[in-house]
Amino acid sequence: MGSQAQKTDIGGKAWHLQQMKDAGLPVPDFMVIAADDFLNPETLDAKIQEVQTHFQGTSWLAVRSSAADEDGSDHSFAGLFETLLFVAPNDLKEAIQKVHRSANSERINTYLKEKGITQGMRMAVIIQEMIDARSAGVAFGIDPVSGEEHTVINAVYGVGEGLVSGALNADSFVVTNGDVKAQLTQKTHAFKLDHENGGVIEQAIDASLQEVASISDQEARDIANQAAKLEALFGSPQDVEWAIAGTQLYILQSRPITSVRKRDRTEMIVWDNSNIIESYPGLSSPLTFSFIKKMYSAVYREMSLIMGVTAKEIDANAFVFDNMLGLLKGRVYYNLLSWYKALALLPGYDLNAEFMERMMGVKERFELQGHVQTSKWKAYLRVARLVVIMIRNYRRLPRERKAFQSHFQQVLSSYHVLALDELSDTALMHHYLAFEERLTKNWQAPLVNDFFAMIFFGVTQKLTEKYKLPEGIHNDLLSGSNDIISTEHVKRSMEIIQAMDEFPELPKHFASLPAEEGMEHLEKYPKIKALVNDFLRDFGDRTVGELKLETITLKQAPEKYIRILQNYLRSQVDPTDQLVHGERLRKEAEKKLALALKGKWWKRNVYRYFLKRARTLVSERENLRFERTRGFGKVRELFLAIGKRWEEQGHLHEQRDIFYLKMEEVFDFINGTGHSPELKVLIDQRKRDYEVYDSLYLPERIVTYGAVHENQLSQAPPVIAEEGDLQGIGCCPGVVKARVQVIHDPSEVDSLNGDILVTSSTDPGWITLFPGASAIIVERGSLLSHSAIVSREMGKPCIVAVTGLLNTLKTGDMVEMDGSTGVIKRIQ
């Protein structure tokens, strides 16, 4: 069975099994129905009868795919085709046909398109003796992440389905020259035979075995030896599926490792989107990425200057600052290698790296290799200099904030008067470049404010613990200050609703209209129309995904805002009442604080000093971020104006195609220096790419050495449901028992009607849903994220940073959540 023709007919997986069997490796008995056998029903029936006869007396069988390109060196198709375990011989025909049909599934078609494979799939099917495993798992002949030359083994109790699907935690073993290092996890469940129905079911593991190694060290060595034999047999490191029944080790399948090449001297890069996803959820366009990549570089340079890094050091690390971000399959990620190299330049990093990580919002530790520490006396000297600089900056901060906002307003006003429709693409480019210069060279106030917001908030949190104050009281004390711009959005909207009451016939009729007709109807009510126009002028850039240039804002599509007003009219919730509730929450917390610190004059004054400043700084953090939103809105308008010119001139199919170009490509085209003058061809290709990207799941963290290998990007999200109670970070107190609604886009629903809002991340555009929710639970975020700040302002119970949230809860589930402790209990 070694010829290429036979391999094409029986598929890569079956071909590998045959090679292993011929080499005398412990492979369970198997037969193959070739791809051509499925072309003729009579031939197929005869072949299935032959298989049934061969396995007569066998209790259970496994039915697996074996496509022509499967388990190859270029494409593994891992986990994409159907696999059926513990199949009874009487059910064999149906199982074989089901596996064969999986070659034409939607996810396979997406994978083929992504890989550029144009021919259809030739699918053979393997029927194999089912091993009722005590333990099972996978082994890698080389470390698939780092490329180190040792064997990495992951093991679970039962069959390996729970490991392959991502549903179970697994023990990990690293075998190097016979030496075994184990990292054990708590294993609460296993996938085992369903004796009544066949197939596998999830079963609880006895408590005495949950923290015991699922395989012995000797079994780990045996698996590593088999992996070495397979590498010698096939000529490259292998990804091996194995199972142990009793004391017998079986090799179920083997394929080349496609996700890693031999390690070279390239530095490790960790791509992480745990924080940035709040600003850039989902796909981001090439134009957005090329713009923010430049903005982040400028902002981090300026932040470093503020914190005492010399201009010479910054220039020497230009590559670091220019590569703070990455765009992986349309998703924005932080490049943590660059992030940490920039952090390492800051005074004090050598003395207390952990503190700097917390202040800069890094979620998980990243060890920077090759960092040369400065001497302690020099580090202390630089820190002392930084302290002097930051004290000076802090004293100037209130004045600098006002100056920044005044200057920013002047800049925006100068651009508001431009007649963009009348300008050439060259003029628009120069207006953008001038705006960019102003945008990046005067950002000191927001940066200093953010730094001190984290400092004072963190100190207040520490003092709460040190003084043994009520848990979470520092969050309560930040509620209801009524001075953040995000809630102004709600207040102004309610003013419009209240103004409608002057016209008795208007509210009910307006709420019933299609949103597209709402603005036209308001022509009959000049006062209301003026209020709406004023709102769109001031807040028209505030919307979901507002920092992505391709986002269609309220200003561009007023019907989106009409729909928001209509939702408020239909809802029984008055959002302004909730703002008052936030103020009440703060006042109650102030009474508790006074009681807790009664007679403790020094502690009371110290705590109030830091609290007062934390409250101001956190509020201003949100307000200054709104200026960024307005600035991005102007950039959006300038590039859309270029897109309109090019649509008129025939360079684009339509105006919004501009977002599929990188900023430098736009400018090169204007200047006549572009390499590809045919923009439509380039844009059409990127549109096709983004259609594929939209169907892909990418993990939160990806580790690479040099280029990102495509097999490191998952094809389907892991299904990992958390056991027991969920735990996050409590941001705003209150115990709520209610139904949850899982929302991926705020436009999905009109109102939550008292349900708990559950989502992955939020940005300011989500504010319209907050009033109708009884509480907020967010998978991502921190105590200083948007959802936490706005929830505190509204007195809305809120929990963020809940691992496994969206894999565990679904719409309709009943939960009890505690916004103080961060605990979420599921109610049966």
C-alpha cells in the first residue's frame, strides 16, 4: 500500500496506518473503504458487508475519515472531519456514510478556500477496532510551540475525544532523553463508552483519581519511544494519537506536525489580544490597522519620553515602537515581545517588573529573554529622576487637561469647516497628515492622566485591603460622580424623549415608525429635529467599534440613533433613574467608610486623599478617551472623502472600498509611487480574504517564532465549559438573580428588559443597552475598562474578566451574580 496512487485512493490517515502496521507498530486492527468505492452503491454495500464480516465478534468499532490530503505535511485537516467512536456493527453503514458526507461540510469548504485548495475532497473511510481506553491523548515528537527537541505528551482519562475537542483539562508530560517532567491538572471528567446508546458520554472521575497522573512515567517513556520510531519511519516529527487499554499501548494515528518548523534563533513572539479586543473587537480593516499601528508607535514613544527614557534610547529602539501591534487574520493583537522591550526601557523595570506590568495592564507574565539589567544604583537614580518628572507632571495635570481639550477642540473646529466634498484626494491627504501631526504630538495629558489613574486607583484598592474595609467599597465610592462623558450620551437622549412629551401625538407614533423614516418624520417637529442634530454633532462618532475606521457611525447613519430613541420610548426603564441610583450607591458607601474609619483620623485622611484623586482621574480617563473617539471620527471622514473621489474616478467599486487598503497604499497611489495601480483587483482579493477570516476562530494568545504559521490559528473555538461557580472581578456591588442574555452585538436586541447582559467585551457603543440590563457580566476587561467605569457610574452590578463565560452560559440560563465578590452561581 505504499504507492502514491494507493495513498490518493485510501487517504493520508489510512496510508499512515498501513505503514505503521507493516513496520510492526501496535496499531489496532483496521480496514479501509476506498474513495472510489463510494462511487457505486452496489460496490459500497459489498465493501461494508466485507467489513462487517471481518469484524464479526468485535463489540465496538471506530469510524474515521481518511481524505486524500488529510494528515499531510502541508494540511492536517485536524478535527474538521467527522469521527464516530464506539459504533455497534449493526450501525456501521449509517456511520460510514455520515463520516463520508463530512467531506462536503461548510467548515471543510471554508478550510479549503482558506488554504487555496480548489479541487474537491476524495474521502476514504477507516473502520478500526475501538480501544476502550483507560487513558488516551496525543504526543508530539517535537515541541509544537518552541521547536525544542523533546517529546510533549498530553493525557486524559478515557478516550482522547475530550482532549481533541478541548472539553477536558489534560496532564502534560515532557520527555527528554528518558527524563520525565509532569505537570498535572485536576481531571474531573472523562469521555467513556455509553453502554446504552453507543458513542461516548462525559462521566465524572472518582475524587481519588482527579489529581493523580493519568499515565505513569514509564508509560510516558513508552509513548516517547513510539514517537521516535514514527519520526524515523516517516522522516519528520509526528503528531501521534495514542491510547492505553489495561497495560497495552496502541497507536491510533500519526501525522506530520504542520504547525512548527525546526527552531531557529528567531526570538519568541507572543501575540495577545486580551486587552485590546475591547477597542478592536472582531475583524479590523487594513486601513484601520495601518493607522493605529502608527498611532500606537507615536503614543508609546511619547509615553516613554514622559517617563524619563531618552530620545536616543527611543530612536535606537525604533523597530520596537513601530511593531507594538499585529494583524492576524484580520484581528488586532498586541506584540508582547515589543511591548516588554518598550517596558524594559522604563526606569524601575529592573527593580519591580511586576508592578510595571500591573500598571501597564499586562494580563499574563511574559519573560523577556536577553534583557540586560542595569546596576542597582543606576536603576535607583533613574527612578528618582522619574519620580521628580512625574510629580511635576501630576501638579501640571489639571491645567494640561484643560489645555489639551481646548487645543483639541480648536483643531477639530478648523476641520469641521472644511468642505471635504470639494477637495481633491491630494488636498485631503495633506489635511490628514497635518491632523495626524497634531493628533500624535499633543497627547501628553491623556497619557499622564491614564498613568496616574492606574496609580491612584491601585493604591486605593490596596488601602481598602490594608485597612480591612468592606470588600469592594473602593468601587462603590467611585460610583455616581455624574461627570463622565459616556453617561452624557444617555442624559441627552432622555432630554430628547422628554421634549417629545410636548407633542402628545409624537412619542407613540414615532416609536412605531421604521427607523429609516424617523428623521424625515421629525421634519414636522423642528425643535426635536434640532435636538437630534445637536446630539449627532456632539456624539455621532460614539458607537460600537468606534475606533475602527470602517465602522458606520450614528453620524453617518442617523437611523441607528433613531432606533436607539425608539428603544428608549418602548422600554419601561428610565436610564436617568439609574444614574441617580449610582449616586445613592456612592453616598451609602461613604457612610460605611465613615463608620469603618471612625476615630482613625490618619487613615481616614490618607484614604480620602487617594480616593478623591482616583475618582477624578478615572472619570477624566473616560472623558479624554472620548476625544480620541472624536479624533478617529475625523480621520474616518477624511478617508471616506478620498474614497468618494476615487469612486467617482472609477478607481473603486464604491466609496467604502477605501478601508481595504493600507494607509501607505492610499498615499502611494495619490503620489504616483504605488506598485499596483489596479486598486480594484487588490481590494477584491482582500474582500475574499476577509470573508474567510470572518468564519475563523483565533485564540486569545498565540506564540510564534518568526512568521505566524497558519496551523497555529484554530479553525473552530474550543468548547471549554467551566465547572461549578464562575469567578471574575467584581466592579460594582449588588446581588442579582435573573435570566441572562448572551449578546454579541448590541443591535441584536431592542432592550434587555431586566435580563443580565452577558458578552465578550464592550466599548462605549454598548451604553444604549446598559439601562435595560439588571446587571453586566463581561468575559474580558479590568477594573478600569469601559464597562467597569460606566457600570459604577450607573450603580449597575458588574463583573468582568470571567474566564470561560461565553462557553459556559447561554441565553435563558438563570444565575445569581454578586458584583462585590465577582462570583456567578448557576441556578438549575
